[in-house]
Amino acid sequence: MSEVAQPASLALAVSRPQTAPFDWRRAVPLLLAAPLLLYMLVFYALPVVAMLLRSVNDPSWTLSHYATLFDDVVFQKTFWITFNTSVTVTLGCLILGYPVAMGLVRAKAMAPFILVIILLPFWTSVLVRSYAWMVLLGRHGLVNEALLALGMIDRPIRILNTPLATQIAMIHILLPYMILPIANALRQIDPSLIRAASGLGSTPFMTFRQIILPLSMSGVAAGTLLTFVLALGFYITPAMVGGPRDITLSMLIAQQVDQLNWAYAATLSAVLLATALAILAVARKLPGVGNAFRTSMR
């Protein structure tokens, strides 16, 4: 009887699903990231959600705060100034940052020194750097004194508290965010490709246009998006260096907070956040740019 029951029990044990033991090693990355995730949830995600809710439930549930933006001339002008400033600053960082990134990659012995110069702004507070630009661009600042000494102007010109001053200061502060991604992409280009192009009779300009520039587009895309999004929400430098008529969206939000107009400030903050997310989403969908951005994130 036992001989007959033994195969039956064995077949039942085989057919019964086997439960794999829990592997704690797979949970280690999640456990290591748990403190950061909890921190971001409590101190970032929840305040953002509260801000978004305040824009639609203060004093009651309504979308009227967003509806008024379509007829708000102040908001439309401020949004255009913010967008125009961000585009100008991003283009300025790209024009100045690409040659610096190439110099950083090609300069072997001087690379540490160039890297220190690039990272030097990170070692100083944005507030201190903005004060420095106020001193440089003032009516009796270094720029005006130099122009007067060279005889290029007869009297000091107004540079401070203008859109130009804001753009110059923001380019200086955001330039490392453009240089470093481009330098990283340039460093990954195989030098044999450049030597092969030179051996086949390609000029330096043709090598740059057909090899270096296309292969560095991942860094250009990442640096452009990063710089543009940061410029959208910049506050300290435009508030200190810019003029009272050329306020940005972040400055308008701060003014509404000072006036305790929380609902309008939350609405403007939601629009600024949505604009940044929309730009990132659209950029990732563009042919070429999206692939380049994903490549730079690897």
C-alpha cells in the first residue's frame, strides 16, 4: 500500500508550485535609495501637491485663477520676458560653452586648470556673484571705467538694471551647466574617427561639421535643456541685476507671496512648472534630440 501511495505523493509534490526564496540582494538598491525617496516625498512632492491644490481650491474649488491668466496683460508680458530671457541665455551659454568644452577635452596638461575655472562659480554663492556683477556693471563700475579710459564713451552708460545685465549675469552663472555635458559627449568620441577623416583629406571644418558636431549632439541637447529649464525659474540674479520693468515669472511669484496673494502665486507657480515639464516632454519627442538626450543620460 505504501509503495502505491509513494508515487502519488511524489507526483503531488512535483505538481505543487515552488516558492522561490526572497532575495534580499535585489532589495538593497531600493533600501539604499529609500531615505532619499522619503526625503523628496516629504519635502518636495507634498509641498508641490499642496501648491497645486491651493491654485484650485482657494477660496473654493474653481479654475477661475487659471482663466484670468488669458486676459492678464501683466502675466503675458512677464511670461514673454521670462521665455525670451531663457532663450537668449541658453544660446549665449551654447555659443560660449561649446568652444570651452572642446578646449577642456583637447587640453591634456591644462585640463585641470580649465576645469577649476569652469567650476569656480559653483564655489561662490549666487547672491555674491550677483553683487559682483552689480559692481562691475554699475555706472561707476569696472566696465564703464574701462570704456571711459579707452575713450570709447564720453560718460557712463546705463548697463545695470537692464535686460542685457540680466542676460550677462545669468550666462556667467549657468555656463557650467552647458559646458560639462558637452565636454562629456566630446570625450566619448573615438579619436580614430578624427584621424581617419584627416587622412582622407577632410579639412578641420568638415571634420567638425560631419563628425564632431553630430556625435556631440547628446551633450548639446542635455546642456541646452538643463540650462533653459534652470533659466526659466531663475530669481536672485534677475531681481538684483535686472530692471523693475523687466520682471520674470519667478519675480512676479515672489511679489504675489509678499502681498499674501497665495492663490495667484500658486497659479503662477503651476504654470511655470507645467511650462518646464512641457518643454522637456516636447524635446524628448523631437527626432534626434530625444535620442541624444537619452544617450547623454546613460
